[in-house]
Amino acid sequence: MPPVSRGAPVNIKIDQFIKLIAEGDFTGAARKIKEDNVLPAICGRVCPQEDQCEKECVVGRKNKPVAIGNLERFAADYERESGSVELPKVQPATGKKIAVIGSGPAGLSCANDLIQLGHAVTVFEALHELGGVLMYGIPEFRLPKSIVQGELEGLKKLGVNFVTNTVAGRTVTIDELLKDEDFDAIFIGVGAGLPWFMGIPGENLLGVYSANEFLTRVNLMKSYQFPDNDTPVFNCKGKNVAVFGGGNTAMDAVRTAKRLGAEHAYIVYRRSEAEMPARKEEIHHAKEEGIEFLLLMNPLEFIGNEQQWLTGAKCLKMELGEPDESGRRKPVPIKDSEFILPIDMAIISIGNGSNPLINQTTPDIAVSKRDTIVVDINTMATSKENVYAGGDIVTGGATVILAMGAGRTAAKAIHEKLTA
């Protein structure tokens, strides 16, 4: 396998699809990608290729690496827009039923592989729209919803059954699916949707959101069209909005706030730009759009008025000390450097934890100290017989392509076990 393909979590045949593009066979390139990646139009837009396949590109040793992500996106878009998408062949029915919990990237890739292998697949989604984080967590300007919906339509045509408004652990439990609904195996791909907060005073003030809530309201519930849609979001127009965090989700949130009319849209981050976990590309785009970066600052408290609306954040200036356990230089407070940052809205974007519902209702599925599901990484099998898991519920917050790789690994293991 070429080094560049080893950098791709689902082992895309990168050298082969680029060769097809060079020969002008754009549709052939898209189909070559789809042998390993069922969502190339999505991954080409949102995956951090610079830390994966492009990092291994031999051209990059002396020059800039080949823009693999952009080529992947181009091939997939060409296939879709030219109307040349072909459905893959489906193997004869096996008579086996598999339930997939969650319609995000892990669940969709698992469902895609299993349906093609001849199994009956039902995907259960907690929300009213399918797509998981692809729909509610990534803004339209970075991932158009029509592209996600197109991929979902393809899976429906293959025979995947989708059921919305079904919360695993509440509407139905894992045991009920196995015993009462007679599913032969289950794949859990519910993601990591429990937002973390900073634990500072004032986080309960009006105008303080988690990034999850803010992006879900805007993306999925179209709150920017309030009152035509009945789920409001804070009116950003002409206001000061601060996003606390430095990852890709923080960039999505702050760029969304700017598009909603914020006069000042800040990224407040306690380290320097060099330590920010967000993609360089996302930071670059944010700066181009007028996002203001307030670096080496740490919030101590949110301040509100008598009506309990947020009016500001008390912050402390920082400087960088020695590296901590993450390898990044640890932020150290600067004495007597407190100041008030006037803001009307705060968005907390410091990471997410695992949804606790499955753990609470299925105690025989082993979990880690972080409440992520423990699996055999070679098969994605959990401690419970015939139950598999993958994506952020196993790894914690990660990338779309890593979640897809986990879904494919699980699908292969499920198929081998059910047909042995």
C-alpha cells in the first residue's frame, strides 16, 4: 500500500483515483474512491486531510503535498452533478437483521456495507432529521445539507430502512432490540453529544450556549428564521459574541455567529494560535471573514444584569509555560491581569462527552473512565454479545473519516460472525 493511502483511515486507493483524474476519467475516480469511502463529497469538505493522507504524501517532502481532499471533493461533486451516480450491487438476502443506532458517519458507513452484503438494515435516529452530526453539527456553508441528503437517498434506494425520533435507551433499549425485535446484531454509533462546560460562575445566564445547542438550533431547527420556525436563537445582529475554545467546532460556531450578523465575533482561547487544535484552513477562513482572535485569555466568570442576561465575561490574561501532558505549552495566569470583556452572547466549545443513556440502560456494555464504550479495535465488538460500537462514542470527539472507518470495521466483523 502506498504511504499516502496508509494515511487514510479507510485506506482509499489515493494513487489510483488521482491517476484517473489525471486521465480525465472523473466519474471513474469517484467510483474508485467509493470502493472504500461511501461519503467522499462529505469527507472532501470536512476531514483534516493535512493530518492524514496529505501528511503522508511523498510530494510534500520537498513541495506542497497534493491537495487530495480537494480532488476527492471534485470527483464526488462531478459524479453527482453530472447525474452519473450508480448504485452498487446488493448481494442476495441473508435473512439476517441488523440495527444501527445513530445516522451519523459511523452508522451510515456501517449500514452501507451491511446492506450491500445482503443483510436487512434498520437505522434508528434520535432526532427528526437523519444525518447525525453531519446535519446538526456542521454549518451549511461548510457542508451543504443537500449533499448529506443525497447520500441518505442513495442508502434508501439500496434498501436501508430509516426510523427517526427514536432515542436509544429511552424509546427503545438495546436489550429490547435484541430480544423483542429479533435483531441479530446491533451497531452503536451515537456519537459524543454531551457538551462540556467550564464550571465557572454565570454559565446559567441567559445568552450562554453550548456549541452543540447553538449549532443544532441554527442548522437543524432553522432558528435563524424565527418566528417562521419556532425554535429561537439569540439575535446576534449588531451584538458581541464570544466563542470559548479553539477547535473546529469553535470555528464553525463563531463563523455562524458572524453570518447571523454579530458586529464582533470573538474566539477566546487560553493558549496561542500555535496550540489551537482547529485546522489551519479553518483558522485561515475565520480570519478572512473578520473573526477576532483573543488569545492567551481565560474566562473566570460570566457577568449578567438584573434580568439574568449575559453582559460580559471576566477574563484573565495568560502566558505559556512548560508543556503539559498533551504536549502543548501550559497556559499560566498573569497576576493582576483581570479585565471585563463586554459580550452579549457566549458559546462554550471545549469538547463533548458520551451520551449516558445507553450506559444507564445497558449496564453490561463496558465503558471506560471517560464513559466511552470499550471495544475490541479489530472488530469494534463490545463486551455484550452481538453488540458493536464505533465513532465518537468509542474514541471521544474525533473526525468523520475515523468514525466511518470504525463503521466499516464493525460491518466486516458483523458479516463474518453472522455468516460463519
